[in-house]
Amino acid sequence: VTTALAGIQVTGEQLLRRLTDLDLDALPAVGALARVPATVLRHGDEFRIFFPQEYADYVAEVVLDTAAGLA
């Protein structure tokens, strides 16, 4: 991890599909996640997402709001 990147781990393909148009069968991939440039890695049912650290609060809020909408 560097000071340039922040990361978050999410579980569930349904959640990630609401956040990005990336092909989740072709990971790792680079593209937009909630309109933020990101690298997405898959580890089983979990996804690790890395993005510029200045978007950390925004990405966390979007992920939590999206997850709440699935509950």
C-alpha cells in the first residue's frame, strides 16, 4: 500500500455489479467504480478495490449506501 492508494474489500458480486460496469469474469481489471478510477481484484467471493486515496471517503460512502440498498 502506498500513500497514493486507498483500498476497500467488499463481499458479493451483486454489490460490485451495482458499482461498476467492469466484466467481473475478467479480473483483475482497471476501470471506473462509482465514477472513480480503480483497480479491482477478485479473491473468491471477495473483491479488493484500490483507488486514489483522495476518493476514500466518497468510495466508502457509496459502497455503504449501495450495500444498505441491498439489505
